[in-house]
Amino acid sequence: MQLGASKSTPKVASFPGEVACPKAVGRQRLEAACDRHGACLESALDWYTEDCLEDMADNPDLADLAVADALQQGMIREASPPEPPPPPEREDPGPLADLPMLHGDWTFVLARVQGRSDRAELLKEYANRWLEASAAEPIPHKRDNRGRRAANIWLREETDHGRHN
């Protein structure tokens, strides 16, 4: 913003005719300046005195100049980036949700079914093949690999033999 550009005083009064408190106006201007410059409001409030807030109420450009200078001088901190939103929870985890799949399994399966109109059917049958082969293995520590191998072989053959939908 250019110096001398006029800014209207933020409205702090809650009803008509009420006089806005200069400190509250100055605080609003400081808050807006911190937002514009990416500064931490809490850090700025710790740095500036109440007299400074009153001065900011009197001079609309002062908050911007003060925040920019304080950031440059290291007197106030930059605002922390906002926390990223949590990943969305899947409502329908799909037929593979209960399988003990590894990263490589996901990569293989998704590459094989990507863009296919019969994707849902392939995934459902993949899970069935995995579970059937796994259940047929008598040795517990070999069940996951037997299921994985059977399902992957089936999916590779199913998607390689001209069944492109």
C-alpha cells in the first residue's frame, strides 16, 4: 500500500453514536496489518504498547509501516502457517480395506485398474481371490503372501488378456 493512501477507521462501536475506543481501533489496524504482512499478531501485541495502539488509531498508515519495519528488524515473528486440514475420511473404504496390503500392492493394483469401467468388479474379485487363497494356506505366517500372490496373478491375467474396458 502506498503511503498517504487513505484507509477508513475500522468500526469498533457497537451501536450508533458510540465513540470507538482508540486502543481498540489501533488494535484492529494492527491486526489487519499483521494479516497483510504475514506477521504474528500475538508477537506484535507483545511488542507494541497501548500508546502505540492509540497512535495507530490516529494514523491509518502507521500500523502497516510499523509491522513491516518490525518484521524486517526481527522484533516480531512471522505468523505460523495454518495447520493443514486432516485428510478426509473415506466413507466407503472399498473392498480392499481389510486386506493387509503393502505399498507395492497398492501401486500394482491401482495401475492395473486405473481408468477401467469394470474397476469396482475387479477390486471386489481381487479381494475375493486374496481371501480364498489366504484361507487355504495352513501355515499362518504364509497366509498373507499366498493371498497376495494369488490375487496379483489373477489381476495381471485378467487385465492383460484383452479385457480392456
